[in-house]
Amino acid sequence: MTNAKLASIKKERVEAAVLFAAKNIPGVDENTLHKFLDFVNTTNDFGLITKHELLEKMRLIRKYIPSTCQYSLMMLAELLELHSQETAFA
């Protein structure tokens, strides 16, 4: 497997993680999670997305929509195993 595939996630998995978090994790903000998912799906490509791209989208959501919940994005990052120094996207 190439490094690109190892560093990528299917967008279906991102959507499944958002739905799981919204239904099952106390304290997450469903609105934040759904805004994030909408942002991820802004392109018509429904295949793979890199972990770096996901973290960057989380950072941009926090930057330009300050009402979003950082805790919710951090929980989602953990569910998607986005382990990185970049996880601090505040």
C-alpha cells in the first residue's frame, strides 16, 4: 500500500464517524459535525480524502465559523484516528 493510501480515508467513513458521534457521544455539537461534513463534501469527489486535508478543513471551520465546537471536531479527529501535531486546530 502506498503512503498516500495509508494517509487517506474514504469519505464514507468520515460520514459514518460524523453520524456515530452525533448520535452517541455526549456533549458533541451536531451542527458543528454536519457543517464539517458539508464542507468535506463540497467537491463532487466522493472517494478518498487525505488525513491532512481533513485536519485542514477542521482548522478552516474553526477559523471562519467561530461558533463551531472545538470539542466536537476533536472527538471526530479521534474517531478517525487523525493523530498529528496539527490536531490542535484552535
